[in-house]
Amino acid sequence: MSEKIGFVGVGRMGANMARRLKEQNFNVTAVFDVNTPAAQSLAEEIGARHCAKLPEVTKHSDIIITVVTDDKAMKSIFNGNGSLLARSKGRLFINCATISPATHIKVEEWATKHEAQTLEACMASSITQARNGTLYLMCAGAEEAFARAEPVLSALSITNKYIGPAGSAAKLKALLNMVMNINTAGLAEGLGLAEAMNLDLDVVREVFSQTGANSRVLETDGEDMVIKDHECYFSAAHAAKDSGIALKLADEEKLKLPLAKAAYKQYEKMTELGLGHLDKSGIAELTFKGRTLHSN
């Protein structure tokens, strides 16, 4: 592929996506992050240009992939002086952050005024999948933008599914994470109660895996909850943020979601306790009897 690719946001997800594309012989030319040392290090590693300002990324790229933290960060890189949209005519922005659908729609409106394209590519995967090119991507925006992005998306994913117009993939991603967070909280309560009743947790997890209590979360988080290994792949802070997005969507539709609200409050509690950096499996620390957070 001849188009030059830039990255804005090179934390663990963005950096591994850049490494993957470089290994797949894509022309990764520009890197920016508010964490300057991280951006400089990655740029040196993959032979790209470290850009000190956002317009430099646009100048040296045809396709720009953004992986930022939240709505505020997303708006800051696309709006105002010194944004990515400076001289952006003809550029394609692939935006991978989990943010509100309304922000994706607003970014598309801003880009259209500059004769640029945007595509939301919401990721239903984690760091390992980003590195291996096995992401599951839900995409939304103009179909022409999706077609243009397809070679890049295919190198990063096992599935890149087109959902519909701007905002629609973000809605689906919010629901996906909402259900995942509910499942995680439910599993933590089930295992916590099992331990309190002195059941063998290896047996409990095996029975869960063969019955209606099975879930993807049991596979990814069950053992970690038992052995207290909360190395972060998807943080409790992000779980709280994403469940919050889903609850706002529910409010707009005048729906009550008591389970989603309860899970959100649990992850908010972790964040308030200064433990938002832990993996979402850390919610077990709120439910297992005798653990430090449970005693609080």
C-alpha cells in the first residue's frame, strides 16, 4: 500500500498497532503522543518521524490512525488551532477510541468541512490482539471511507465489520463493553460467594465453563480473580467510562438498566479508591470476603 500512515496516541494499543503495520510492510511515517518520550521511542524503533505537533502528522501522512483516551482528548485533537484538520484535504482519519457516538459524529462533521474523511474503528480486543493483528473491529462512517481503509484494517484484524453511518459502531461498542462489564461483575460475585462457602474454585470454574454460567469473561478473568493477578489489559477506569457511555445512551432512550448501573458503580468505586489502573478483573477485590477492599 502506497499511502503513508500516521499515528496519534501511541500507548500500548496504538504502539502495537503501529508495530504490526510496520511489520506488514505498510509505510508508517509519523507518530505523535502527549507522552513525548513514548512517541520518540516508538518513532525510533519503527523508523518513523516523531512529530511535536499535530499538523505535522497530517502533513506527513495520508491516513491517520487515532487512539486516544476519551471524548475530551478526541475533541482536542480535531478542533481548534493546531489540530489534525489543518490542511487535511484528502486525508482519512481512522478513529479507534471508545468515545460517545455524538463525538464521532461531530468529528465527521468537522472533517467534512475540510474535505477530509473519517471512519470510526471501534476495537473489541486488547493489547495482545493489537500486536498480533487479530483485532475485532466495528466500523462506521461513509462506505467510501471504509473501502479506502480496508487494506489497513485487514492487516490489523481478523474481522472488520461495517456497522453503518457515523456513531453506529460506537453505540454497539458501548453495548458490548456494558455487557462485558456486567458479566465480569457477576463472575466476581459468583466466585467470591463460592470461596466464602469453601467450595473448590477450580471445580467451580470448571462447572461454570460447561453450563449456563459460562462466558468469555470466565476464560479471560476467572483465574486472575482467584489468584489476584490484575495486570491491566482493560482497566477498571475504562470499564467505568464505557459503562457510563452506555448508561447515557439508555437515558436518551428513556430506558432503565439496573444491572449496567450496578456494574458501573462498582467500577466507579475502584476508580475512587485509586485502583482504576487495575484490570477489570480487579473488581473481584470488592467481592471476595476478607480481601482489603471488601473490608472497606
